[in-house]
Amino acid sequence: MTPEALRLVPAVTDAPSAGVAGVAGVAAPQAGAVAPRVWGLSATQLHDAYWRAQGVECVRRGERTPPEPGADAYLLLEPDQLVVFDLREISEPLQWTRATLCRLRVVEAAEEAYRERVRLGDDGLVKRIERVYSREVRAAYRVLFTDRVSLARAWSGATTRREGWLALRRTVSFSRTDDFRVHGRSYRRGDLEAESRLLSELVNRWSDPERAIDGIEQVSQGIVGPKGTSLADAQTVVGPLWLGVRDANGTTLGAAAPLIGPAWIADDGPVDALPEPVRLLPISEILSPDRRAERDAANPADRSFYLLVKRAIDIGVSLTVLACLLPILFVVGCAVVIDDGWPIFFGHRRQTKGGRIFHCWKFRTMRRNAEALAKELRALNVCDGPQFFIKDDPRVTRVGRVLRKWHLDELPQFWNVLVGDMSLVGPRPSPDGENQFCPAWRELRLSVRPGITGLWQVERTREPGRDFQEWIRFDIEYVNRASLALDIQICVKTILNIIGRGESAGRTPNGAND
């Protein structure tokens, strides 16, 4: 199959498709276009499976299909409505109010809406990607949310919206209802362009569709396809990516063009030829005791507890370190001044959770004119991405080399941890200039606080040409797997690396005076 035959649809919010590497032939659906399908499933089926994986059954007014009992909750929708939002926004309020029926106002881009623009240089190459923020509310949609199967049945049997509302009001008193506002998106069922955008949204949000769909699997990290899917040995494939059915056997992807996610590839082969049929799992099977235990291990309540404990540990450890190491901090500060004068600290502008800018503090380890020297030494950069790192950097002072070897230059970051800008463990704190190079992954990285150490720092290989890819890979892996056990494992590895004084032990390639 030729690269031109692939239909790779990028999952990038409001960004022009030309700005995404590996995208070929992306266009809005034309007249007579076929509704998008992946693994033989329509956008509506994938939408419902996404919610079913979270224990929520979608029920549409007027379809008269009896909702399956046993779900944790039911999402009551209009016949043409498809909606995606984060359940975590309402999980805690629901626990407090215990409302039988919730009216949800799904708001698109309510607070920090943005659009991205690709800026090209005179040579026609991508120079930078700009993000323009606004606070305008694009649209708002109403949906209903309940944990009562009886209400779901009443909604399913209603022929009009008015009839549905009246049926619910006869059953639920006003005191047992509540209103919430959540941030998400709503799509019109049957609109081919809207369904394509929905699939892109699902690729971004849903990392384990195999939880609710039988017959698919993780072909590689973040790459999901039919069971038995094989990739060409020389092909570059970066997730998150959904691979549809490709050839007569249903599984082989033979294109040589690089496939860069987040994106999805529509079916272009017979689903009947798959080694194992693709099947949507019913809610009873998804929420079987074994699967429920697996899901509950990462449910919103557990995650809230994890974040609470993580923050408590951050405060306790940072206070202890700053108090116990105060004499060392004083000695190191004096050494920096004696070696290269003032200032003692260097605060690099970085982005923390939500994209907020903060000053990441370190003891200054580079000469005061390091910024100017960086331009002259740019040709010696050994990193493949936006980072800047050279071996035996001449900008580093004599004291700075000692501080870096023993990671003493990073001690002031415990102040960042104490005030909440950072955490002990998390993705590498990076500046906006570096984050602009990876807009598709940026939102995931900025969904958590950056850390003094992290999975990338302890697992990276420093192989030429792979550092930037590993940075993205390990940061995304950490966000998806974050837990106290993983945090402890990373901390132990960091301590062992420091004791071993390994040059790659969490050493971060940074620019300027970092």
C-alpha cells in the first residue's frame, strides 16, 4: 500500500494539518464521503464504548432500547448528540450532593480557549507554533446524568424532549436534582466532519480502548490496532495512534511513510478478514469483578487520594530538606559568589501545571554571559530536539561542575516544591519555547506538576538522535502511570544514580544558566 493511500487524521486542536509531521492527505469530508470507521466501528459506537469503559452507559431519547442494568451511571443524550468531558470534574461534587439526576452544562473552551498557528520561515520550513488564548465561550450543551436505570428507561422511551423531561420530573423531586458545569465538547451525530473531530478527541483522551473493545490490542506503546497487526520494520510510528483495518488480511500496515500521532487511520480493508472479530463489550462484562477491580485501581477517587498524599509528601520532604541542609545551602552560595560573583541563584522561566509560568530556581552553575555564548556554541549541541546540551560545556564554572556532578545545584528547587510550583517527581519542567515544539503532547505534560526528578531522567539512554523522542515518551508514560509506587521507584533510582555519580543520573540538558 502506498503512503498516499493512508488517511491519517491528526488529533490536534485547531491546528492546521500541515503543522503535523507525517500527515498525508487530510481534508474535510466531501460530498458523498463515507462515515469514518475504525476497526469496523462507527464514531457513535466508539463514543459509547469510551463511556462504557468508565462504567457509564449512553442512553438516547426515543431509541427505545432498554438500557443495560448494572452501569455505575447513565448519560442521557439527544438522538443526534455525542459528548465528551472529564468525569473527574463532577466526581467529587456528586459524592457530596448525592443527586439522583444531574443537569450538566457542557461548555466548550470556556476559560482558556486557544487556537494554534503555524509560522513558516522564509525557507518554507516551520519556524514556530504560536498559541493564541481567549476566554470566550464557544458553545454550551445540556445533557443529563443519573445513576438510576429507571430514569434511563423513561428517557429511552420518550419520543420528544418535552415528554422525556416530564417523565423524569414525575419520578424525581426537585430537591434530588442538581446542576453542574463541565468543560468538554459536543458533536452532532451524522455530521461526518464532526464525527471525524470526535475520533480525534477520543484518541487524545482514551489510552486503553481495548478495555471496552474486544479484538484490538496495543501493538506498541500508544499504538492500538486489530489483534495481529504488524508494522513495517523500517517504519516510524509514534503514538497515540489508532490503526484501522489496512489490507486483505486486515492487519498488515505496509506504508513506509512515518505515522505521527495523536491521530487515527480509518479502515481501508475488510473487517471480516481479521484473525479475531472486533466486538463491543457489554457493560456487564466491562464491569465484571476482575475488570472492575482493575478500573477501580485508577478511578477518580483513588487519584484524588494519590494527589492529596503526593502533595503532603512534597510539603513534608521539602520543608525537611530545606531545614536540614540550610548550612550546606549557605556554603554553596558563598562558593558560587567567590568563584564567579553574583547572582547566587538562577531562575529559569518554566511552565508548570496548566501552562502557568514560574521561576525554576537553581544555584548558578554557568558564567554570567552564558546566554550570549549559547549562540556561538549552538553547532555543538548533541540533542535532537529543542533542548541545548554539549559535553564539557565551557560555560560551566569550576564550582558549577562540582554542583552538577552531585546535583547540589538543584537544591533550591525544593523551594519550588514547597510553594507548589513543582513536585518531587514529575515530568521535566520545560520552558514555553521547548513546549511549542510538541503541541500535540504538551497538554498531557502540563496536566501535572513538573518534578525535580522523573521517569525520563532515570530511564533515558542519551543515544544520539533519540533524546527528544525519549523525553516525550517517558513524560507521557509517567502521566499515564502516575502512582505512589512509581514515584517511590523513581526516587530510589535517582538516589542510586546520585550515589553512583553517573553523568546521566537525571542530568537535564538545558540552555543558558540552567
